[in-house]
Amino acid sequence: MKRIIVAGIGPGSREDITPAVITAVGEADVVVGYKYYFQFVEQYLKPGCECVDTGMKKERERAEQAFLLAEQGKTVVVISSGDAGIYGMVPLIYEMKQAHQSDVEIETLPGISAFQKAASLLGAPIGHDMCIISLSDLMTPWEVIERRIKAAATGDFVTAIYNPKSHGRYWQLYRLVELFLQERSAETPVGYVRQAGREEQTVYLTTLGAFDPEDVDMFTVILIGNSQSYIADGKMITPRGYYGPTPSPSLVGKGVDTPPTPPGQKIMMESFRTISGELKRDYPLDHKWALLHAIHTTADFDMEDILYTDEGAVEKLYNMVKEGKLKTIVTDVTMVTSGIRKGALSRLCIQAKCYLSDPRVAEMAQAQDITRTQAGIRLAVEEHPDALFAFGNAPTALMELCDLIRKGKAHPVGIIAAPVGFVHVRESKHMVKPFRNIPKIIIEGRKGGSNLAATLCNAILTFDDAAQLKPGRDL
């Protein structure tokens, strides 16, 4: 029988060659392949077996030789590293069979691919939907490769990168990282393995933001995680969903199951992942966490342009919560207070107060000819001068706080400025910015609202869930 067996011999370790491939190689009259790979199968060859080498980048000549020898009635095994069907010889052999209208039968024996070997060394990075991209543009135009990179990044696929770099191709990997950072967080786990399965094997873990393309070469396979991937105990893990989107790294490996994720939280997490995938660019984690909350609440992607946060504001305010320095949130209207999650307030021992219904407010407002929200802020400052102040409705209340700060009567730990409307709204927000030592979150322009002010409070209270993109703990 005229037959060619195309066999994947794995990434480079004899232990990773399948029994079926070992049997086929042992029965071959001729083994055709790149000479470097003969060392991995020579111990299995029968006496007199011929090894035919056509040299590197001579795949077409290799296939021609295989057909010529098979036509002579010899048992021919064509070997490829990894899996012969993944960037290997199988497609070429089938194309040549069609082109020559040959009656030689083709059999394929799968092998362990380099990305699979790399994944096993890194932990469990390919536990969910994934794709493989080669950066070699020898036979594929770069424009096509770049489209595929963008699709992988946007689609939130775990992505394996083959042929990341060579002497002549030095910039393509830099471009891939640039494209991924437009869609993925800089904290996205990245693992890469050089010479997987061979004596020179080295394994590395890092993040997308810290990854240096200069650290890899043509013998390296790179695995980029998706939005759910994380690193725990020195391993890269992409959860499938059995324990919810992400088990707590502190419980990994300790035999402790995480509690089931409530349906409402699952929906919120999926919404956050969708929003994250549609953002125009990447942001520092604490700003992004506030931004995701703002867009989730409003379905308004204008928030990308109008949400302002001082550098590190969300994280600083969360740290004040942890340190016990932030104990009270004062709001301008009751709707803001109602929107702050009661579970988070209780869990963190924080009180949220609005003075608008306090009987003293109406009396003060009438006596001093000011708005009731202004009066509420004056009373709040007397009792809680160091609170976090959140405004979602009344610009006059925000302006009142600014005046009290300038007079030294208020010392807020932070300000959320999201009043909405047409009169004095922009001005009130401009008045807040000069207070450089007070962490601020501002919705620029006319937009705002009680729902926004409340959700920004919630973003602060749950910042410890930001790295895992796991909102909704206190729903």
C-alpha cells in the first residue's frame, strides 16, 4: 500500500512522544524530516531505516521526497515537531496529494503541541476558549496577522503566540503587545516558555504590562491570559467556571470551595467584562474600576471622556476604609444614600448619612436664605468634617462644601462630585479641582446624578475586587 504517515513528535522531549508515533517510526522504511528532529526518534528506528533531511525551510522539498519514496512502495513517516497539523506538515502533504492527484494514502498521528507543553508547565492557562497566532509573515501578510491579533484581543481569548521573534522580525511582538493593551488590562497574566520539553527549558510568569519582548526568541511560546486569568502559587490559571468566574487566590490549593456566585452578581460580572472589552484604551486599575461602575450604571460610554479621578484616588480612599480613617459617607440627597450598598456598609462598618430630612435643615435654610441641600452640608460638616462627601444632585451643596473647605471648617477625606443639571453644575465641579490634597472623583460637565454618585461610592468600597474584575459582592 502506498502510504505516508505524518507524525507529530511533540515539543522536544522523548517522554512527550505518543506510543502511536513510536510504533509508526519503528515500522518506517524511511523517515523524512528536518535533521534536528531525528535525535528524538533515532532510538526507535529499525535497522536500515533511511533518514532523509531536506534542511530548514525546505518543507515543500520534504513533501516531494515523501511522495516520491511512497510511490516506490516504501513505508514513509514524515515527522514534525509538536503536532503535525499545527503549523506542521499535514496541510502541505494533503495539498500536494490533491495537486498531484496522487493515490498515496495519508495518515496523521497527532502530537503534543508546544503550546500544550508550555501550558502544562505554566499551570492551567488554557482552561477556556483560546486561539493560536503565528507572528511569522513569511506566508501570511502582516495585515492579516494584525486583524487576527485584534480579534483575539477583543474576543477575550486566551492566546498562544508562535514564532514570536527572529533575527529579521523584531517589531511584530511589540505591535502585538500594543494591540492587546488597547483591549486588555496591564495586569493580564502572561506566561512564556523557552525550549519547552528540552534540556534548555525555562519558564516565566509576568503580566501584559510588565512583559518585555526582548526576553523571548524564536524558540519561545507565549501564552496571554484572558480577563479571568490570574496567577496563584506561582501558576497561571484560567478558570472554566466551575467555581464561578475566579476562585479566591488565597483559597487555591487549600481544599476550600468558594461559595456559589449569586445570579445577580454573575450578570454584573458579565456586564463588566463586556464593558471592559469595549473600552477605547486601557486605564490604571483604580480609575478603570470607577469607570466600569459608571458605565454599568448609565450605559453611557461618554464616561470614558468625562470621568475624572485624581491619580490613585479610588485606591487611596479604599485604603482609608481599611485603615479606619473613612467611617462616614455624607450625601447631598437621600437617593445617593439609598444607592450605596447596605451589605458593603455593614461589612466595612461605615455609615452613610443624608441630612436633607433632618428637621434642623428646613429651619436653617429658611433662616439663612440658602437651599436645603446647602443647609444639610453645613450641618454635616459640623458633625462629620472628615467624611467622604458624595454629591449626585445639588451643585449648590458642592459649592457650599468648597467654601467650608477654604474656610478651614471642613476636611473631607475625599469628594465625589457628580451633580447634574444646567445651573452652576460645571462651575461647582471646577471649584473642587484646586483641592490637590483631597482625593476626588468628578463627572465633568453637565452629566451626573444620584445613581452615579452612589455607584462611585460602591466602587471605592469594593476596590479589593477590582484586580479579579469581580463586582457585585454585596448585591
